[in-house]
Amino acid sequence: MSEILGSVWWMVVTLGLLVTFHEFGHYWVARRCGVKVLRFSIGFGKPLWKRVGRDGTEYVIATIPLGGYVKMLDAREGEVAAADRGREFTAKPAWQRIAIVAAGPAFNLLFAVAAFWAMLVVGKPDYLPIVGEADQLAATAGIVAGDRIERVDGRAVGTWSDVGLALADAVTARRAVTLQVRAPDGAEQTLTLPLQQLPAGLGSDASMQRIGLVPRQLMIPAVVASVEAGSAAARAGFRPGDRVLAIAGQPVHDWAGLVQALQAQAGPRRPLTIAIERHGRRLDLVATPVYARRSDGSSGYLLGIERAAITARYDTLQRKGPLAAIPAAFAQTWDLAGQTLGMLGRMVTGQASLKNISGPISIARYANASADLGAAWFLYFLGIVSLSLAIMNLLPIPILDGGHLVYYLIESIKGSPVSERVMAAGQYFGMALLVALMGLAFYNDLLRLAS
């Protein structure tokens, strides 16, 4: 329950900040261009709070915090008094209307740069890119435990976050990447990770798991913390402190490997030989796992042993001085914008799965998770979402800022406004497309929750 409330709260905080900044961009430029602003609203629906400023603008906070708007004086929406005709939106030249419309996404872009700058100044804790376990495609590439990833496709990486971003772009493109790795003894080699072998319809999260790279810091030792009385493990002679080495001959390196080997080797009333280490000695115990329901509601073969609670500790800090953080923040924004546009292009052409589209539920969960990780991680999350909003709003879809920009650019070229009939048709098309995209985003969110 607390996670749900936390997710809702941090989603409201996230959207409130970013929507306010976006709409303030429209508002600020409109005022500079001499346009009369009637209402500045954060949220939709019934107002929770409102007041009229000295400038005559009505400022509103509404009940549905999923967006906002700036309502300007517009002759298309009703009669305009003679005294106000010079302050009406459509009376302004096309270049000013373009500036007003583009200001929202531009302010989101500036917010992203500012968020990344603040993140770097505060210092974002992270994990060094050292491999704890390499399986599946990573093992095929020749990566082994202990390797430190230095570069991905020639790009230097200093943290697992850097590695994840670089691989995520290659995953959506389904292209092989080269990894420069350094072994614990200092030997360096360049390996090829065959991401083109990933199934075409697999979503981004599942694809990243198929790579088979596990950070060293997230490896949980296969050490028994407690043994349930009367369980299969208790009957076999397990004790707290035992380290599991192998199950039915299948080597075990960590707790995840233990669970995987147990499910792979166990069967109805099938005794398993389990190799353990106890006080430096290797012992073979024989246990017959029982198929039962786990505490989380799932089912599987159980021994009746529990692992110790281990919290992964960060071992590096991504931090820069206030001046050095400025170009780094712009570089971060540039890289992420390129990856986002590349993924959008691949989804349009069918090269990337539409399962990569996320909706409000995923945003809420990520907002809560990043807030739990600290200020720097939440700033990083805010920067990513703000950048995504800027790019999304610039898409040439009628009803979005990008669609209006297309209309005004056409007007600038042909010398006359787009006809009302064309604009109305575009509005209906844009609305239908947005509803379809939101439906797909909610569907993907629900699938992620179900899985």
C-alpha cells in the first residue's frame, strides 16, 4: 500500500514540476510577444485553487494532474473586443506564434539540462561496471565474471548506468556491439555482444535480461542464513552458514543461480545431491525438494532455506564541479535525445517493439523508485522524463505543439493560414492517435505489472 501511495505522490510531483515548467514556457514567451493570457492552469478539470493576478491572468490548480494548459486570447474561440485585438494570438505574425508554441518543449529541454547539471553537482552514486556473472549472450561473447567493461562501441563507460544506456540503444536496434573489457589481471580485450540474436518481438526489459550481464555488486552469495524446521533442507542436514556449490552437478555461483539450478534439476519426489562448503570442507547432502507455494504467491520447488538480507553498496560517485558539469549536462542531454529519437524511429519503421512504450503507471513506479534512491537519482529521472516530454510534444502530430508548428511553418511558406477544415480534420486525427497511444501505453503498463 505504501508503495502505491508513494508512486502516486511522486508521479504528481514529477508531472506537476514538468507541466508547470512547460506551460510557463508558453506563458512567458506569449507575454513577451504581447499576447493576452486568460488562464494558466496546472491540471485539468474542476479547479482546486485559483486566483486572478494583477496582469488579469487567472491562475489555476485543477483536480486532474496529468497535464496543463495556457489559454490565450484567440479570435477563433469568440468575439474579441476592439481594444484587445492587438493582443490576440492569431493577430501576431507567424514567427511569434511559432516562438510561443515552441517555448513549451524548449523549456522542458532546458529543464532536462538543468536537472542533469544538478545531478552531477550533487553527485549520483552508482556501481562500477564490473561483471559478477555472465550468462546467455554475454557468455557467448566471452565475457566472464570479474571483467570490467571499459567501453561500449568505443564510448567510455564509468558506471553500470552508462553501460545500460549504451546497450539499451543497441538492443532496440538489434545490432551487435563491441565491448572493451579489462580482466582482473589487467589484460584487455575487445569482444562482440551479438544483440542481433535477440528475438524481434521482445520488449526492452526482457531483452536486457536476455543479455545475461549481472553486476558484481548485485550478486548475492549462495549462503544459507536459516533453515526451516521440518523442511527438506532440515532433514538433509543443512545448517546456517553453509555455502551451496552445486545442485545435481550444476555449479552454483550465487543465490539466483541456486534458485535456477534447483528449479531446473528438481522433480516430483526426486532426491538431489547438493554440494556445500562448511567450515572450509566440501560435503555432499541429499535432499528432496517439495513443490509448494512461496511467500510471494508464486510456486516452485523449495528446500526450506533462506538467504541473508544483503544490500548492494554503491562503489563509485558520478560528480563534477559546477563549471565542469555544464558541458557534461549538455552532452548527457544530447546523447539521450539521440537515443530517444532513434528508438522512436525504429518503432515507427517496425524495427523496435511497441512494448517499449510506457504510460503513467510505469512513470509512477520509476518516480517512486528513483526518489527512494536519493536526490541525485530523482534529478536524473526528472531530466529523462522532461527530455521525453520535449521530444514527444515536438512530434508533428496535430493537437501537440509539433502539429501546431507544422501549421505555422506552412503558413510562413504559403503566406496564408491553413484552412479551418484542414485544422479541424487534423485535430480529430491527432486526438484519435493520442488516445490509441495512451491505450497502448496503459496496456503495456498492465502487462508489466502482470509479469
